[in-house]
Amino acid sequence: MKSAGADAKGILDYLRRNTGKKTQLRDVHNTVAKINRERRASTSDEQRTEALIREFCLISGNSACMFTNDGTSVIDVVCIQSARQKRLFRAFPEVILVDTTHCTNRNLYKWLLIFGKLMLLTGTIVHHSILERETETNLLLSIGQFKKENPSWNNVRAIVSDKDFNEKEVLAEAFPNARQLLCQFHVIARLRLKVGELADITIEKKQAVKASCHLMMKSRNAMEYKNHKDTMLRLLGGNSSDPFYKYSQANWELCKDEWVDYHRDNVPHLSNHTNNRIE
């Protein structure tokens, strides 16, 4: 009955009418789950994935595709998007959050998520991709499929990701009208970590340097930023050769337009400063 398309309530009604037993809905769910487990036991991950995707695509408006490596027959990318996700992105395309998760499955595939901002401080996932590896080629396939299924991609104006996201240039090239922004949560977390690892000062001064980094991020103009940066250097003993100061100059100064507030004020990010909600 399940294979013929009957839902759990339909199966329950049939069982009660034909057996006279007071079967419960949870019994039907448990039986269906047991049958599905038995069926899956005799199939490979690839076969089950293909079956699930085919079932998903039977629903009107849903789309999914798999990209397979011709040389190894390994599935490199799986892209999934429901009709509802397409409608939501079409209605609110201005800001997207992008991130990948790691070590969430036994095959070690990466899960690429695109999170759409529906309104101030609210949003939802609008695209799923599963990547065998987070390479430029695989990201191009995933983003390319997203653009193919969503013609309003050209209206994206801001993309929030973290500094660990590989191949950020893929996003910059794919969305030429969008500003690239860094997740401020990850920025300050990384800076605080590096202060502890690199700064050659006392613990008390390290705490003060961490506070200065946060104030630099929240600066409302260039003068505020310079003052907080000067304070940080003074706490480091005025030593521009301090390992942390050299690290911050090399890794964060040149991209401050992506993480410092006053550089982001003209970007329609809808007050969204982190992609942490994806995780």
C-alpha cells in the first residue's frame, strides 16, 4: 500500500476496516519504518540516494540532480531544492548566508547550505547541496545548479560567509552584484583565539586586546577604528613586530570592509551579521 502511494492514515483506515482491530497510527508508522529499514539493508548508499531523489522529484516544483565523476563513478555533488524553497528565495533574494558543515555523515560528505533572509532576523534554508569534497569544481557545480533553478539570483546583494569557507572567489564570480561579508561571530572568535596563541603579553592585557578587537569590529567610522587599533598596539607594548599584531595586519586589515561595521553600513544585510544560525 505504501508503494502504491497510500499515506499512513489511509493504511490505518484500511487495516481497521478489514481486520476489526483497533490499530494505532503509531503502529502504522513503526511498521512502515521497519519495512523501509529492511529494504535499505539490501541496497547501497548510492541506490538509496537515487531512490530518495527520484521520490523527491515526483512532487511538483521540486528539483534535484546528481553530478557523478566519470572516472571514478563517485557522486561528487547532489543538489536538492523544494518548490517552497524556490518560492521563498524568489520573494526574498537580497541576502543569502552560505556555509558548509563537516563530519555529519559516515561518508564524510560536506553539506553546503544556502540560507535565505525572509525578513529582519528571520530566514530559512533555500538550497541544499552535498559535496564529496569542498573543491572549486564542486562548488561551481552546486552554485551553477542553484542559479539555474532560481532566475532571481541576480537580485542577491549581500552574501555572508565565514573566513574558513573555501574558494570564496567562486561566490564573488557567481554573484557579481553582491557584496561579500564575513560572519562577525567567526571573525571575533578567530581573533580571540589568536590573541591567546600569539600575543606576547600578560593574561590581563590579552583580555584588553580581545576587547579592543571587538571594538574595532563595531567601529562606526574610520577614526573610531584607528583609535581602537592604536589602543590594541599600545597594549601590545607598541611592538609592531608582535606576532599577533603581524597576524592581524596580514589576515584582517586588508579585508576589513567585509567585517568592520562602518564599511558594511551601505550594504542591505538586513542587520544580519552572522551565518551561525545555519549550523
